Amino acid sequence: MASKVIQALYNDDDVLMHAVKKVRAEHHHIEEVYTPFPVHGLDKAMGLADTRIAITSFLYGCLGLTVAVVMMNFIMIEDWPQDIGGKPSFSYLENMPAFVPIMFELTVFFAAHLMVITFYLRSRMWPFKKAENPDKRTTDDHFLMEIGLHDNENELAELLWETGAVEVKVTEKES
Amino acid sequence: MYTFSNKLRLGSFIAMGLGFIFLVIGFMSAPSTVEEAKAMVAVHDDGHGGGHAEAATESHGDQGHGAEASHGEEHDSSHDEHLLSQLKNRPWSALYVAAFFFFMISLGVLAFYAIQRAAQAGWSPLLFRVMEGITAYLVPGGIIVFVILLLSAMHMNHLFVWMDSEVVAHDELLQGKAGYLNPTFFLIRAAIFLGGWIFYRQYSRKLSLAQDESDDNTNFVKNFRWSAGFLVFYLVTESMMSWDWIMSVDPHWFSTLFGWYVFASMFVSGITVIAMVTVYLKSKGYLEDVNNSHIHDLAKFMFGISIFWTYLWFAQFMLIWYANIPEEVTYYVARFQDYKLPFFGMLVLNFVFPLLVLMNSDYKRINWFVIMTGIVVLFGHYLDIFNMIMPATVGDQWFIGLPEIGGILFFGGLFVYWVFTALTKAPLQPKRNPFIEESRHFHY
């Protein structure tokens, strides 16, 4: 279903931040903001919920740690018991210090890679995906704010011009 | 201006008084003859899990090594004398560990402060007066540590076996090290280290106060230069200090990253104390401009440096443990056998606890969380110093009893008294630091 949206372009991140605050103060729902670089504090100004990627990162780290423990236990203790550092105890716990670097590295490896993959998927980015940004200038030096329309086109356009937009246009959006 | 609250002042005096009494009792109850020492151990053995004889041979490894080998047959009597010297060392070690611990906090804060100055950090100038207050303890704390070292050199105690010419005469390794490890040069080095640190502290404080009254930034720039210079001096002297004052209690053993390891310990303790004093002052209505982003940053440092400490601790341990060279690995064997609880407890307190508690970024902004973690971390790093000194000086005769608690109370009380007195001497917020506006609006 196609929906009507209004798009306002800005050429300064400070102006954009003020515009976002003002639009939100007027109780309009901002659907998305496209920026050429991360704007500090924009997520808070837009009222986006806090990211939960840290939680996933912790869980992935735990997974990596578990994989390391299970793997080293199998390789070095069960499958082919080894005398590590002249201390032939053949117990995982007593040889644990030797495995700490591996446990650490796999924890970091799992946390980092799976977190990046999660981030891409959650942001709905995958190979051969068609770019979503409605205006190429947002990859260069312009900022674009997109607001859903509910028969309040003129009122919103006026508000957006007031906030210092350099361009305001209404388009249909596939979704 | 901050006024020292009467309650806190009284608390610090009570701590000092109690600590002093405990320490005196500790010194009085140390045995003076072999018979007394044996009697004490016989009484203690029940609670201590027995097994003294075998454990003691292990912990001998380092100290009386040379002496022991030549004594062969007289092993029994030399063993008893060794026990006597361990028991005599205990109150001295307790005194030294606590004195060094609180001194180390202010030295760690000094390093942190110099880094902030040299980096021209924008977030921290609001906390400079707090840091300067804590580093004020460097003067009395440093002098006390120096006096203890001086008394050791005068053979009032046996903390440093290499100071005993009898021991050196029977020990080829120590003879080889005598060019560096001799009491005179040792004291000269200590004086140079302390002199340099105290000079920088006093001069930087002077420039910091002068900056408030001046109408240009010359004092600030000068402070920046001195801080950068100090950091170079500090990195070298801190490392040598850790060899001299701590590593040399085990004179046969050495570790090349020991200086860094001690540095990590003092750095995290120092930052923790900055955070705790800041939170305390804020709770009393001072430091209005310090917001929870500042606390968050300090807690991030606590978290990060705790992990850094663990990294160094583990790097040192793993190489020595798996290289398995007899004279090196005894260091850890002694700790595994006689110091299980403090040794592994310290890892929990210094690593596992801050890791889990401070991982969440929201928790880093909750004041009571920071204070609670701070107390645990400080206790953990006291144990760290304890584990560095005690195995060499008292062996398996360790216990956290009156002298140890007395040392903590006495120096803790003195520390609080001195730091908070220094805080009353100047306004808590610098007026003319060029970065003060940035610090005030610091927001993350």
C-alpha cells in the first residue's frame, strides 16, 4: 500500500535538530530522518527507544565463551589428552589458564561478528538490497526528515518551512 | 568552599585511634624468642589447618634459601628461627601494606590528574580540585612509607631479606644484585622518586590555584608542560619503585611487567577514590555542576582499568606458570598453597565483580552502585598488595587480624582526614580553567 509522506530537506545538522524537536513538540510522528553522518543526540531528540544491541552482544559473548570451553575441552582433554606446560593433570579446570586466551578471543569474536550481522539485519540491510534513501543528496550534504501525512499537508508544510527547511515536497511512498 | 563535616572528622580520628591501638597490640604480641613463636604456632595450628611443616619448606624457597642450604643438619633450629622472624615480621608487614596501599591511591590519582592535564581533557576540570585534594596525601603518605623503608634499612625488621648482610654472604644471586640492591642506593632512589612526585604535586597545585586569580592562561600552559614532563618521570620511577619497594621482598624472583601491574592496581584504586569522593561531595550538596555523565566516565575508567589490571595479572601469571622455571614459579606455588583465599578472592573482587556490575552503562550512573563497587574494588586491591608482600615476609603465618585491620583503620583515617582537610583549602570549582565551560556542559 502506498502512503503519502512529506519530506523536508535541511542543510545543517543544528537546524535539523531544532526542527526535529519542534516537529515533535507539535505532536507529529517523524517516520525517519536520513543523514549523511551520525548526528549526535538525534536518536534522543526523535524519541527512539534505546538500542538493545548491547544485550545481544552480551549473549553472543556468552555463546562464544561456551563454544571455546566446549571446544578446548574436547580437543585438549577428551579427544587427545595433552600434557600442558609439564603439568599432566588432564583436567580442564587445572589447565584452564592455558585456555584463557582462546576463551577470550572467541568471546570477542562471537560478540563482534554476530553483533554486526544482527545490526545489519535489524536495520534491514542485506546484499543486493535496493537503497531506501529517498534523495541522493542525503548521502552528501543534506538531511531529510520524513513525516507521515494524514490530510494535514498544508499545515505541516508551513511548519516545516518555518523550521528552516531548504526544500519541502510531498511524495507517495511504497511500503 | 567546602567545610569538613564534624562527623567525618570525628570518624577519621576514631579510625586513627582504633587503628593505632590495634597496631600497638600487634607489635606487642609479636614473639621475641623462638620458644614464644613455637608456642604461638602450636596454639594457632588447630585453626590453621595444620600442615605447617610441609608448607613452610615450600615458602622458604626464596628467602632463607642460601642460608638453609649451608645449614643442612641444623635445619630444625633454623626453621624455628625462620618462624620467629615471620611472626616478628607480621605487624611490620601489616603496617607496610596499609601504608603503601593508601600512599598508592594518592599516587594513582596524581598520575590520572597529570594525564588529564597533559591531554588537556575537556570533561574533567570540574574534578581537578577533588584530585588535588586526594594527592595532598602524597606528602604524609610518602614520608611514612619512606620512614618504614628507612627503619627496614636500619634492621628494625626483616621485610627485605637482601638488607641482611648475613643472608647476602650466603647467597650468590643476591651478591650479584648487590650493586643495585643495597640499603644506601635503595634509600637514595626512594628519596629521588618521592622528591620528584611530591615536587610535581605541590607545583602543579600552586599553578592550578594561581590560574584562578590570573588574567591569562600562562599558568595553565605551564601546568600542561610540567604534567607532560612529570608523566615521563613517573612512568620510569613508578616502575623502579615497584621493583624496589615490592618486588625486592622476593629478591630471587622477578617479573618484567611488574611495574605495569602495580601501576594498574594504583590507577584503578585512585580512580575509584576520585569517584567515591566526588559522589560523597555531591551528596552533601557541593560540586553542583558535576553531572552523572562525569560519574559515568569515572565508572567507565573503573571498569576498563579493572580489566586492564586483570589482563596484566594474567599475562604475568600465565607466562611464569607455563614456563615453569623453578625460581620463578615458586612465587605462585607459595600463593596457591598458603594464600588460596586472598589470592583467588582478589580475582573475584577485582575482576568478576566490577565486570558484571559495571558492564551495564545505566549502572555506571547510579551513585550508590559506584560507591558499592568502589568499596569492593578498594578491598580487592588492598588484598592485591597484601598478596604481593605477605608471602615473602610472613609466609604461611598470615592472617587478617588486629594488626592488618589496625593498619587499614589507621591509614584510612589519616587519609580521609588529610584529603578532606586539603579540600577545604580552596574552592571546589576552578574559576578560570579554560576548559571549565566544556566540563560544565559535559554530556554524554
